[in-house]
Amino acid sequence: MALGMLIERVAYRPLRNAPRLAPLITAIGVSIILQNIAMLIWGKQYIPFPAILPQGRHDILGATISDTQIAILLLALLIMLALILMVQKSRLGRAMRATAQSRQVASLMGIDVNRVIASTFIIGSALAAIAGVMVSAYYGLAHYYMGFLLGLKAFSAAVLGGIGNLGGAMLGGLLLGLIESFGAGYIGDLTGGFLGSHYQDVFAFFVLIAVLVFRPQGLLGARVVERA
């Protein structure tokens, strides 16, 4: 959370009024910097992640599900519910929605825009840290590069559901996971299991391209009309 607040203050706040492309390029640059710092600290090797929960397994409707998977699912549901309630019901959430709609109008209404944006970075960093722990617990490994591809998939899920729509982002993540799993399974069956796992990550970017071409606002996003 402290790192997220520092990144917002140093890398993003000076670009508050810059063209939209500038923060995007900055995000890529900050990502590369963080990855290389992590590599210098922990090295390039995969690091074993300790087992947090018992490794029991359960058969549910013909599928084998581990205790770790159940815990990850329940934790993700609780976090998503808490996030939606915070954004919809709390004072900070109302300030976030107002700032996202118009920074200028929000500041005229007495909202400290810089504080709201910094709070958003802090909350987002906390959620990213929890997600990193969940991913590491699931695979039993941690790696300095592990967040890069997941971040791209998260962006694809947000675009699929609708940028700015929390429910849409959650739906997009669920659909993206199903598309990857079924796509890899079908390709694996067609190729005798050779190409399924190798091309699983490709489906996320196929979906991203298709959504940007055919429905840029996403599944649950509303088309914005600008009036002169």
C-alpha cells in the first residue's frame, strides 16, 4: 500500500493533466521498473511458497477441488463484495465515482481529488498484494515476473466487462477464465494434448482484440455520448 501511494505521488500525479497516452506509457515503465527491482532483490529463480492451508481435496460434482482453491474462491467473493459495498455506499466511494466522472466538477464540490486518487491507488495495491498471495498459494511458487501476464489478463477482463464497471470487471474475469480453460481444452483434444497448455494465454488477447473491435464499451459498459 505504501508502494502504491509512492508510485501515485511520483509517477502519476505530475501527469494528472497530461494527455491520456502519457499515464499509459508511465504504467508500462513503472511495471518494468518494479519487475527489475524484484529481480535484483530476490533473483531470477522460482521461490517456493509455503503451504498456508491444508492440502485436502474434495470431489464435488465430478470435479476435484482442493482446500486452497475453496479458500481462494471464498476470499475473492468476500473481497469483491466488500469492494462493491465500499464504492457504492461509503463516502470515499461516492467521492471516487464523482472524481471518475469529472475531476473538475468534483473539486468544485469540495472533493480533494488528489486524496481520492491516492486512496484508490492504496486500495488497488492492497488488492494486488492479496491477489499475489492467492496466486502464489495456488501454484506453490513465486517469481519476480509472475504479475506481468496476470496484469495484462486483468486489463483484458476489465475491458471485456466494461471499463469503470466493477460488476463488469468481475464478470469479465470469470468469462475470461472459462474461455481460456475451454479453449485450451478443445485445442488440446484436437492436437492430442500438445497445444492446449501452450496456447492457453493467447485466448485472453484474442478476446481483448475482439471486444475492442466489436464492442469497445464492454459487455456491461454504457456507450458514452459527448455533447457540444
